[in-house]
Amino acid sequence: MANDREVLKVVWEGKIPAKFVIDSNDNDEVYYLNLPRISYFALCTDKVKKHFQRHIEKEDDIWFSYMDVPLKFHIPIGVIYDLLVSDNSLPWQINVHFNKFPEDILFKFPNKDVIESHFLSCLKEADFLKHKGQVICQLQKKDHKQLFLGLQNDKFDQFWAVNRRLMETTEQENGFKNLPLRCYTDDGYSYLQKLITPLTEKGQKKTLKDLLVEFSTPAKKPVGAKTHGIEVPLETELQWLSETLSYPDNFLHLCLIYE
Amino acid sequence: MSVTFTQEQFNVKALEFLEMSEKVHDTWQKEEKENTLFLVKNYKFTFKKEPLNDADDICAIQMLSEVFLIEYHVLLHPSYKVPTIYFNAYKNDKLIDLNDIKLLFCDDYDKEKYEIYNLLSQSEHPILFRPFFMIHPCKIGEVLGKFTETRNFIITFLTLYGPSLVGLKLNNEYEKFFIKD
């Protein structure tokens, strides 16, 4: 793990420049933000709201969209960009809305506590897959808090001081029990989730290539996968991928590439 | 001992449950997507509570004798591999939030009792990818591990979690399928 610290750091520092515009014809005001890929839109609504405050006619929930697709609050920003922005254009132009909240598509995050509890529930699920939930149970409440605050305040060392324990494996185990991962298909936000072990039945380390086979159907065969804006080499070992390129929620979010 | 189930096991028991549901005139329906089966029931719920003396609780008073529509989905959680309930509740076609849900299902307004509602969380439906509320599955495997003799683990799960947490009651007639000849 220690040698991969630089990779962890690069993943942590990934940013997407974004241009927020208000969704109305008679307003050309813009607001620019450098969005951390690993963070959530739910954590930047306050800043955007503050900027456009005087244009809000009535207090309603704020939400964002790109090309008419609502941007989900509970999926990491980098995943949404990789899924929706096919031409990689920058800055990412995002529309800001203050009415007609699409409650059938987006979660409401009325306050930070709700985001925090959602984030912790992802960590819990990931640890259940990796260690049957035994590591997260041993962490104290203040450790849980430290993980969320590390993410919220963009503090790499604070986050990794605790997250390191969630990423540990013993020598006998030779990897996690199952790998927490979501494979997004090319159909909007829908993804596939399966129990994937890091080793083959013969005890060999699985690579991304093996994973793509497991997510193939007779009709659809993925040929590659993208995460954090990069296409992952096919021979990359899955266990390493999980330890190093997972988002802070401890899940690998892979956007499958089809032929 | 904690237990887990495969999707195949879930599918078999879900079909068995649907057969029983039909026999006792319950209204469960089957939904299916790529060999993943889940059970759906829409339920009209009339909220009738005695008016409270506590004048502070305006919200609760307003909710008196209102009709809610609740959409229950029972499915196998993709990570925890145990059955759980996903649900949404609507009032006048508008989704209601977690606070109102607590008021809706809680027998009294005892704040301590709200603690059990930490078991409910907002979660994306893993098959429909829409926002739902979910009974958090992390302890369900342990609880069901105490009932390994059961003929149908979905019914056992629903009996244990449905009525007490999310107002989902199973008709007593389901019992007759469990009495040995």
C-alpha cells in the first residue's frame, strides 16, 4: 500500500472545473467552481445557492442538471461526469434549478447529517463485502466522523488515517472477501452489482479483463472500463484496483465501455 | 449464525409466497428484471390517530385521518444477500419525507422509540435506481439465522419486520400454510 500513496493522492486531488448557470432566459450570471471528483453535489449546494440567492423567488430545493439529465446528489461527482459527459468538454456546464425538484429521481438531502448518514451506510455496505463488516464495527463513532469530515473538508491525511484500516487485508486472506464495486452500463445511471471475489477458484489474482467477462451478457460485451476519468488497463489486478482507485465510499465505480 | 441467500433461492421462495398470497386474496405482484425477481404491493393506508394533547405537535394533528399510498417492494439486497423492504409513501401524489414516515408508523410519539427508525434509511432501489426508503439490512441476516427451520424465509422476514417497522401487516390466513398436516 505504502508505495501507492502517490496514486491515492492523485485520485484524491482530481478536480473538474464547472460552470454553473441559472436555468432561466433572462439571466446570464455564471458561477465557477473547481469540483473535487471524489465529492458529492450534495456538499456544494450551499456555495451555489449562496451565489444565486437573489435570484431565488421562493425558497425551494436546489438541484442541478446537465443536458436535461438531473445530477444525482448521492453519486460521486467524478462518476457522474464520466457517465454523462461523453465529449469530455470543460468547463462542465451545469444548470441550476430552484423549482420542480424531480423527487422521483433525486434524493433530498435537507442537511449535512443526511449526507453523512448516507455516506456511512455506503462504507458499512462496502465493509460487509470486504470483511463481513468486522472492521467498520471496530471503528469508533469519532472515526466515522473523521472519515466524513476528511471528505467534506478535503483533508487527505485525516481521511486516510482511518480509511487505511478499511483497506487492510491480512496475509492469510490474500485479498478482500468480495470487492465492493458498481459497473455502470451505458444506460443512464443504471449499474450492475454482483459478488466478485478478487481471486479465481484456483487462487490466481483476477484482473479487469476477468471482471469484464463476468459482466458480459450474450447481447452486451464490455471491452473496457473507465474510472476517475481514465481508461483502466485490462491487466490491472482487481484487488489493487479496489484498494487504490475506490472512491471514498469504498466502492469502485466503473463505467463500462462497450464496442 | 448469520445467514445469506442466493438470488435463485429468493426467486423460488418469492414465487411460493405469491402463490400463497393469491390463495388468501392478498395483492402482491411479481416484478422481474434480468432474472432478478422482486415483490410489489401497493397499499392504501388511512392514518387515524387520536388527537394529541400536546399542542406543539402541529404536524401530527394535521395528519389526522389522511389517506396515504404506500408502495412496498421486497427484494434481495445485492450486497447483504438478505431480503429487505424498500418503500415509498405518498400523500396527494407527493412523496413524504423520513420525518413524516416516523410519525406515520410510530405507535406513539415517544422520542426514544424513534431510535428504531435509525434502521430506516434513504437508499437507491438497486433494480429501479430510484430513491426509496429501506430497512437497513445489516442485522437481518443475524435475525433470520435464528429461524432456519422456516419453510419460507420471506414470510418469516415480513412477519418480523413488516408490522413493527413499516406498517406492513400480513393477513393471519398465511398461517394455514405453516400448519403441518
